[in-house]
Amino acid sequence: MPIYEYRCKACEGKFEALVRNSDESVSCKYCGSIELQKLISAHAIGTGAPDTACHRAPCSPRPACGAGGCAGGF
């Protein structure tokens, strides 16, 4: 059940919606319009590397593994 970000073309409001299936209709939470633009979410943009000091999983979250104790070996 992904959460998508939308911008309403009618009122310019931005909001997030939990979409349970692709057939589900989404409407603006501010004005009720169905004229929406799906936005690219910030979490969808990136390198794909885990947020750890050594950039490898499994590893402790930053900054705990930055002392050289990671399996990735600095």
C-alpha cells in the first residue's frame, strides 16, 4: 500500500494519499477535485545506498558504525 504525493490542478493543494490498489479513485483532500497530478516523491530519488556510514547493509545506522567496525571495512 504505497503512499503517493499529489498536486491538485484545481486548487494547487499538495497532499499525500494511501492508495490500496491501482483502481482506487483519489480526490483532493482540500477541494474534492479528481484532477490530480502525481508527484515524484523525495524518497524515490537517490542512489539506493543504505544510510549507513559504510553504505552497505547490514550495518548499524549512522553514525554508530563510522568507527571502522563495519563489515564494509573502511
